[in-house]
Amino acid sequence: MLQVARWRIILVAVVTAMGIAFAFPNFVPERLRNSIPDFLPSQGINLGLDLRGGSQLLLEVDIVSLRAQQLDNVADQMAGALRDADPQIRFTGRGVVGDTARIRLIDPTQMERARTALRAIAVSPTGGTDPIYAYTESADGLIEARINEQHMRALSRQAAQQSIEIIRRRIDPTGTSEVSIVRQGDQRIVVQAPGVSDPEQLKERIGQTALMTFHLVREVSPEEAAGGILPPGTMVVGPYGTIGQGSEVVERRARLTGENLVRASVNTDPQTSEFVMSFQLDRQGALTFCRITREYTNQRFAILLDNQVLTAPRINEPICGGQGQISGNFTAQSASELALMLNAGALPAPLTVIDERTVDASLGQDSIESGARASAVAGLVTFVFMILAYGVFGIFACLALIVNFTLIIGAMSMIGAALTLPGIAGLILTIAMAVDANVLIYERMREEAATGRSPALSIDAGFNRAMITIFDANLTTILAAMILFQFGAGPVRGFAWTLSIGVITSVFTAVLVTQILVAWWFRIARPKTMPI
Amino acid sequence: MASSWWPLIRLLPKKTNLTYVKFAGFAAFVSIALCVASLVSIFTGGLRENPIEVYQQAEGSPVARFGAIMEHGFNLGIDFRGGTSMLIEAPNPIDQEALRALGNSAQEGDVEVQGTTCRPANAPPYCAILNFETSPDQSATVEEIRRGLPTVAEGARITSVDAVSAKVSEELFSGGLMALGLAMLLMMIYIWFRFEWQFGVGAMLGLLHDVILTLGIFSFFRIEFTLTIIAAILTIIGYGINDTVVVFDRLRENLRKYKKMPLGQLIDLSLNETLSRTIITGCTAVFALIGLLFLGGEALSGFAIAMLFGIICGTYSSLYVAAPVILLWGVRRGREGGEARAAPQPAR
């Protein structure tokens, strides 16, 4: 009777200790957090933008232009496929009309062969079973292609994913600021920049066009370049971010643009085991590149992104296969970063800002303060009320509540979920609701005692009988929180986090912590009647 | 325990004999009347608009037109209405007309200007809110206002900007309503699964009652309806079901315990047995929320009002709506009691 299993005590002790360890950094001033020993967590709660101040942008991939681009591409692919057929299938009238890419066979009797050739380019690159383009044929030789909606969604998702890397590079080239950029759904990107109170600059940098171009380098002495003495038709370009190595004087005219690049990847040179960059050009690009490299062997050419030098390697030999290698001062990281940029130099599709929120840091600070004040008052009121109502058992409930609060703070810090203003409201509500489990247990004890049972029996029965109710009642709250997650935008999601964490910890503390406290008290006090 | 009055819980009678079921008819009348009033308020924008006119003026499909009525029913915040809202603070009084003129020069749509209290307390003393429709080149508009601001009020600055496009606001609005519907459905299924279908229907009606009344209050008093309010209503649903489950749980237990007692009497008994818990939990929640209402600042006051009202509603509805509804259909009793699986009788 009233024995608490040892494993329960150990569980409570371990969980509480962990809660304290994870919650602790929040009560240490920012500057002292570094002095917390390494084996202890030192991460505080992640404050949402509405509390710390900053800007949030919701960007959407412009599906209309993405589709237009893609249709253009499809028309090209169709032309290529017909041209490559053996013997060649002659066509005319290649173009894009509405949401179809179309091409017209000069000889409609070759439709059968055209169908075979076109089927090959409609095979899903990701191994899907459905063709990515749907063709419609007319008797006069007109073939229309529509992009499968599912493929379009995949493309849009891909575009959003690529845009994330590009945006990060543009607004956070050094990787030091706390900007968070994540994809949301198939075509959206959320950019959160804490501490930025004017998002204009942010938007400008996101919107800038990253154009990749290949230029020939003119070797001009640095003195002359600095003095502004430049050969005609050239310009000075600075290094790109941290990857570029220095300024160069290059021809104004671009010999090749990023449109011709198919893919860039990182390899290691088998002889020197240095990191090198491999790239693959399309057919047109390969021809141009072959001509340039033959003509300008032993000169250097520069790869520019937004008119800043990424790299300026020397041409060692003519490159005609459309494939090339850039060797240089690469580390694994800088090479893969470069590859990333080359692969995703320009935004794959225009992005539009569809939702923008900015909160001044002072406003956020005010929200934190009023939230903290309200929580403190709510906590205090609950304490006083519970102690007044239940006496010594009320004190147990309060202790359980303190453990509960610590666990919530600890769990929030551990998970790194953002605490938002509605989240604080959720916290306050959780404090109030957490005592519900205690109340259910205590009321049950009172009822049992009223039927004439001994205190020990009443207490035991109170815990056991109330369990089912507590379980049922709290599971429904978890269900509500789950829906909030599904539906929730930023701040509401913060609320869902505190609510669901709060429900779990409150059941844990109200049941286990209170049980242990009551058992200890019982052993010491040996009461003849129930105190409540 | 020394004194006789402490702990206070002793003052609560251990056994009460309130008769709820006797008043169920009256309560049902009141509840239905209040729900109807709330719905009327929602459909007429708090008795301010004629829904038929709104319907006729709206464009698009009947569903979209119906949606327009709903949108007119509430004082929708920027989240759901779409548009741009800027909070401006200045050390000197702000000339609202000049600010309106600035807004008008920056873009074409209607401009709404209103004075407001500043946060935090030590901020410059004069604040104003500038609202207008989100224009396509939204950043340019905001930038223009930012540039023009010094001419309107010296030293003024923008402390917050919310710009929501029509697309996003529509999604948020429909998403919010969907979340509410889904939440109620899930709760009903859960209760059905754990209890009996009559309990599920009772819980559902209780929730519907709470939600409609809360929405009615928001519609009638034109309290700003934001994303946070949706969160509050979902929490009210959670709390309401929590209350209802506690009552139902006891009812199920008593159904097994007293096989011969008439259902009405059984419901009364169960409600009485859980009364002290209802009072205490309700009181703590209400006290905490009152603290939030007065100390949580303006940003959370809407949330606190919604929660406060919803919790009172939820407590009432689990006593007078959810439980009596079960009376309407009765419950299958007998061999297996209220539960499908054969549970052992509690040792008595």
C-alpha cells in the first residue's frame, strides 16, 4: 500500500534532472552561457520572430513563368528528339502556345516514328511510371505537349529547393547570421531574419538576378588596373564572396552564359588527389567552348556570378567534349559550394513575396515582458488557489507544477521549437490546466474517503481511478494540438508546441511526481483522516 | 490541519444533490436561443449588414459569395482580410490626415488610419496604424511610405509591418475553418471510439455550442479576429472536450455500477460527483486567464477574451448540453454496460 516502485522514483529523478539541465541556460545571462561546461546543454529557448524582432518573408515560386520556361524547354527537347531520329524527322513551327509546347511535322505520315522518338523524352527522370509530358496529335502533323501536373509540382518543389540555396548565398554569404530559410509546401519558401527591422534590403538581395557568365581574362598589371588604365572593352571585377580569390580584368563581352551549363560536380583529381570541379555544357555551349579554348589556350578565362569573379582558371588544352575541369585552390567545402552555385546560379524561377511581417525588437521585448508578467501572475494565482483549496496536498500540486514548468522550458530548449507570443499564452493555459490532473486525483480521494475508507486506501484508489479519466481527457487535447500543427502558420505552431509539450509533461508530473510526494508525506505523517 | 476552514475544499459539500436534468429543457432553450443569436450576428456582421445585399454584391460562385458573408461577419484581422498594416510611432503627435494623404499617394486602394496606444510603455508616446490593401508591388509601396514619413511626422519610424496578400489570407481563412471542423470531427470520433455514439454526438453538440457562441461574441463585439483566435478556439475545443470527457467517464462508470437507476437520475448523480472538480479546475483556468487579460498586454487580450469566454461556455455546455443530449437517445445498457469490451466490475 502506497509503495512507489523504485523505477518510478528513478524515472522522475532522471527526467527532472534532465529538465533542469536543459532549462538552466535560459536563466543564465547570454554572455555567461559560454562558460557552461561542454557536457551540459547550453542552448536556450529559441524565440520566435514576434518576440525577438525581425522580418519574415513568404516567397512563392512564380508557377506561370516556371511553366513557360519549362514549355520552352520541352519544345527544344522535342525538336532535338526529332532531329536526332535516324533518319531525321523534319519539322516546322516549333513554339509555345498557352500551356502547350507544339511542333509540326512537315510530313504527317512520319507520325508513328515521331511518336517513338518523343516517347523517349517523356520518361520520368525520377523513375515514375507516368510520362511527364502528354502528347496530342492531329492528322495534319501537329503535335502538342502538355506537362503532367504532378511533374509540374515536382519541378516547382525542385525550384523552391534550389532557390533556398541561392537565397542563402545571397542574403547570408558568410553563413554567420541566423537567417532561416525553409521550404513550405510545393512552391513556397519562408525566410526568417531575426533582428532585421527593414526587410527592403533583404528583398532586394533575394530579387537580384544571379547571372553566371564566362569571360576571357586580360592580363593587366595590378598597378595599371588600379590606375584605371584598361584596355578597351574590358572591366575590373571583384571577387565573389569568400570563394573568389581576387579582382580580375576581364572582357566586357560574355563568351558563354550559365544557360549553357548543364551540371557541375565535385571530383578529386586521381593524380594529385586535389579537389576539382567538373562541369558539363549543353550541345551549343560545348561547341562555343571548344572554339574558345582552342583559340585561347594558355590564357585564363573567368567565371563570373553577378559580375563577380568566382574563379579564373587557366585553359590548359582545348576542351571540346562539352566537359571540363576546373582545378584550383579548392577545399572539399569550397568546391562543393562552388558546384552548388554553378548548378543553381540563377533563381530557377522568379519569386514573389506573398506575405511579409516585420516586428521591431522593442515591440518583441515588450511582448516578452508582458508575457512573463502574465505567466508569473497566473502561476502565483494558481499556487495560492491550490494551497488555499487543498492545504498540504495543494503544496504537492504546486511542487509538481514547478517541476512541470521546468520540464516544459527544458523540452522547448532541447527541441529548439520556437516560443512565440501565442506560445506564451499556451504556457499560461498549461499552468492552469496542469492542476486539472491533480484536482481529478484529489477529488477522487475525497470521494473514496467519504465512503469510509482509510486514508491509505483512499489515496491509492484516488490515483488508480483517476488515471483513466486523465488519460482520456488529455489525449483529446493532444489531438487538438496535432491539428494546430497541420494548419498552423509560424506563431500558431509555436502555440501547438507549448500546448502539446505541456500536456505530456503535466500528466507526467501530476501523476508521478505527486504520487511520490504524497507517498513520502504519508510515510512521515501517518494521518488518521484525510487532510482534504 | 489546525483550523476548520483550511483547506478550503472542506467547505465544498462532499455530496451535492443538484438536479441538472430537470432544467435541461430550459437550458436547451437558452442554448438554442443563444446559438441562433450568435448565428444571426455572424451572418449580419453584428446586426450591421444585410447578408442578402452582401451575397448579391459578392462575385463568384455561390460558395464564394457565402464565404463573403462569413468574411463580413467578423472584424477580420490582417491575417484573414489580406492587406498591409503598418504600426508607426513618433515623438510628436501624428497628423492623421497627412498620414492618410501619404498612404493615398503611395498606392491606389483605400487607406485607413487610426491612432493607437503605444507599446512598450517607454516608447515614443504617439502611435498610429496605417492600413491599406496589399498592392502588387508591395515592397515599393512600403518603401515609399518609409521615405515620406519624415515629412508627416518628424522622427517617426515604422515598428511593425504586416503585409498579407489576398492569396495567403484566403488560404489562412479557409484553412482555419477547416481546422476547426476537423478538430470537432476528430473529437467526436475519439469519443465514439472510447464511449458510445450517443456520447460522441453529445460531445459534438457541446463543442458546436461553444464554438458558435464564441464566434458570436467575436462577431457581435467586433473583436479583431486573427490567427491567434483560431488557436484559442481550438484550445477551447480541447478544454471543452476535456471537461466533457471527465463527466462522461463518470457516467460510464456509474452506468456499470447502478444498472437499474433511471438514466436521468444517473446523469444527475455523475454531474454532482464531478461538480467539485469542475468548479476547481474552472476557477484556476479563469483566474489564470484574468491575469493574462489584464497583464498580457494588448497583443494577447483577444486571445484571453476568447479563452475566458470559451472556458465558461465549455463548462456550462458539458453540464447542460453534452450530458443531457444523451438523454435524447438513451444508452444501450445491460450486459456490457456502457462499453463494448467486458470490463471488470469495480470492487465495491
